[in-house]
Amino acid sequence: MSKGFFLPLVSVLLVSHLITAYGLLDSYVQLVLMYVGINIILSVSLNLINGYMGEFSVGHAGFMAIGAYTSAILTVRMFPDALAPWLFPIAVVAAGVVTAIVGALLAIPSFKTRGDYLAIVTLAFGMIVKSVLENMDSLGAARGFLGISKYTNLTWVVFWAMAAVWMVRNFIYSSFGRGVLSVREDEIAASAAGVNTRQVKLFAFTLSSFFAGVAGALYAHLLMFINPKMFDLTKSTEMLIMVYLGGIGSIGGSIVGAMIYTVLLELLRPLGIWRMVLMPIMLVLLMILRPRGIMGLSEFRWLIPSVGVSSKGAKIVQDDAVGD
Amino acid sequence: MLLVIDNLSHSFGGLAALTNISIVVPEHQLLGIIGPNGSGKTTLFNLITGMYRASSGSIRLKGQELVGRAPAAITRMAVARTFQNIRLFKTLSVLDNVRIARYGKAACGPFDTLFRTGRFLKEEGLIIDQAMELLTLFELDRYVEAPAGSLPYGQQRQLEFARALATDPVLLLLDEPAAGMNPYEVGKLNEQLQWVAKRFALTIILIEHHMGLVMEVCQRVVVLDFGVVIAEGTPEEVRNDPRVIDVYLGKGS
């Protein structure tokens, strides 16, 4: 683990634990913060596919749904009631793993097709997940899945949001990550340079869907109720907005995008139905004024690892980013 | 023999691009491939590197069949190439362009990568050192952080060359490296090809329209026309071959 990351990580986690344990913040503020965290996980993971790999996935809500339902089945039906609160972390990881397996399967069409065609595959995937859930009576069908306990708290959300940011960053600044970028830039040149493009795509899809599944699990145990309609195309669109608002190909952008979108949506709540008019207008304006999003392919310095300390002593900062 | 191309044919739909090509390349040779536009030179490169799958015939590198393997697998078997129209990763830094070519050599798996273990950091450091060494050799070290697309044309060619070498090739395929260069730059390329071939113990196949370069640098030349080998020999022999003169200057000249 890089040393620069460890201390802030632990202290943020400690603070969020104190907030959770002693109710230091208003519960509404806590709730909004948890939404922010979950949305950071979603947008960072989606940015991996849409920003870094340069594909256009619109099926991320489908992954989220799989994670949500998997974890709910585990905590409500599989785990003994007395142990369920303690086993919740396992349910979250399991939700991520199951979703990652599905994500790996969805990587297969990406071997052969890209661009608009792959977008349609992901669109179809999202629709399939939703209609399967709607027709499974054992999972409550369209009525939804009831009786989920509230195990998600700020500490868990902060922990997973940091884990997502840290791991996606580690992935991007590695051979695999550079492989993903090379696929975006020129797939033929990438394969000529020895990049195993299938391996790279498989890894990116798996990692991305793992965290979408985790976000789904946290979401389910925060709302205590899930139904298939929550994970429709609107949800995927919301994630796309956060990614493009913050800026594609930037982890910092995804964090900022998720924060602004979530908080703004809450602040505009008094406007009632009009916020759904105002929000898109603001987006259109942003795209006109800043077509690459707020961060647009650049990155916060603190997110760029400085491991490039060469043995010859020359310190090289990795550089697909121009700094903040 | 390093590379043995045996009875290789390829067609696009009904159009025969290459017909029964047989070429043998011994180790450490600099082989030139010349021929008019559309004679199948680049198609041959695309077949060797697995970008296309040959319709029939075989390509063996040190006895191992290349036909049917994926491009990345062939690169790992130490075959590298450059492209006729430079294909860099334009928005990525010069350093990243070269580092990407170490992909096939990186041993760290998903676990080491995601948790950024000590093993991973050590390997990253090594990759940077190797990339920097090549960039210094090609006098690109002062552009390390610049996006590859922002380099001047000549430097882009050099970077593509460095990227190809970063895969540790035994066989290097260069597709018109002198395209768009002035006589001075061609002269420099001439020297560079010779010392790079020696230093990295390379076997090079060179597609080139610049006859001066081919005649000086190559030990042997193969002439293609309409997908068929029409002549083969030393530059001297090829230059005086009546069939080659016909192809280049027209019959009766």
C-alpha cells in the first residue's frame, strides 16, 4: 500500500465511525452523505468502462440490481437472523463477487464489438436484468423485495467508497490500466504492442461490475426495500450524468460529479417537480461551456501515485493527467 | 532460419492479395521488401503479426507456427512492428506509449495490481527504467510527459520505433519508416537502423519505397508485384533484374 494514502484513509474512516456511533451529524445529512458515497462508487466504476476504456455502457443499473438482490437474499433469507448484522460485510463482498462474474460474462461481447453496438448490448443487459427480476415471484416480482434490515451506515459507505477509489486508481496506474487506455486510443496498435486486449477488457468489466454490485448491496441495506423499477434505464442515466458531469477518464472527476449531482438534487428538492427540469438544463449548459466535464481527463495530484521513483533516482510522476 | 514463410496466400473476398509467397529470413539479416503500391507488402506484415489470418500457407518463427495466433501472442513471441501511417496512443504521454509495450512482460497479476504490493511497485520501477533507457536512446527523454500526438512528425516515428523495441523483439517489421522524411533524416535513419539492429541483435524486415535506403541498408531484397514474388537477391542483383525494371519503369524501357 502506498504510504501517502494510509493515514488520511484511516482518519476519514475513524471520523465517519464517530459520526455514525455518536450521531454527530443530523441523520438527514448523514443520509445525503451516504448517497454521495454510493454514487461515488457507481460513477468511479462506470468511468472505468465509459471514460478510461472509451466504451459506452448503459447497463450499470443492471449490475447494481444484481448486487442489491444478491445481498438482500443473503441477509434476509440465508443468514441466521442473530448473525445477519455481523455477516453483512460478507453479504456485500458476495454481492460484488456475483456481480463481477456477470460482468465478466458481459465482457465477452466487448471482444468482438465496440462503440454503439456494445452500447446496445449493455442496454439489452439492463433490460434483461430488470424483466427477470420483475417476473421472479420468489423475489417479490414487481412489488419488490421487503424486509431488508438497515445495516448500511456511514462508516461502511465511506469504507467502500475509498476502497473503490483506491482500487480503481491502482488499476488505472498499472500495466492493465495502461492497457485499457491503449485500447481506447487504438486497439490495433495496442495489440501490436503486446497488449492482450481481451484480458484487459475482462479485467476492466469485472472490476467495474464488482463495485457496482457493492454499491447495490449498500443501497439495498440503506433503503431497506428494493424493487426492479429502481434499477431501470433512469438509474443508469443518472450514473452517466455523474460521470460526464465530472469528466470522463478522471477518478477525481467522478468523485466531484457524484458529489455535485447528489447534493444539488437534494438542494433543489424544494422546487418539487421543477428540479427535474432544472437539472437537465444545467447539464446542457455545462456540456456547452465545458464539453469534457468539470475535470475533463485531468486528475487530482493526490490521486496520481508517485511510485514512479526509478532506481536511478529520477522521480517521474505518471502522466495521463495534467494535475489539478 | 529465423522466419520461414511457406506458400503463403491471402485473399480479400475474391481478390488475391498474396499468392504462394515463400520467403526465408536468416537471423540478423536486414531484408528489404519493395514493390509498387498494392503489391501486398503491408498485407504480408499484417499476416506475420496476426492482424489478418492467412487463407493458406504457413509462417514459422524459429519453427513455431504463427498463423492462427492472436496479434498480442505473436508480439510476445518477439515479433514487433511499426505502421505505415504512424499509430501512436496520441493522448497518452510519451512515457506511457513505451510503457504500454511492456504489457506482455509484466508478471504482476490482478492481486498485486489492485493492492499495489511491493512486488508491483518494484516491477513498475523497472518498467519505467526500461522505458526511460529506450527514450534516452532515441533522444526522446525530454518529451517524457508530453502527449505523443503533440510531437513533431519525425519524433513520432522515433517514438513508434522505441515502442516497438520495448516489446523485446527478435524480429522487427518496419513499414515505410522513411516515409515523409527529408534526405538528411533518411541518412540518419540509415545509420540508426544499422546500429539498432546490432545493439538489439535484431532481424529486420523493411518495407520501403526509398530505394537509396533499401540499397544501402539491406543485405537482401524481395520484390513483390501483384502479390507474387518476382525477384529476390542482393540489392545489386535486384537493381539489374529486368523484371524489376519492367515493374518500376514499364516494359520496353
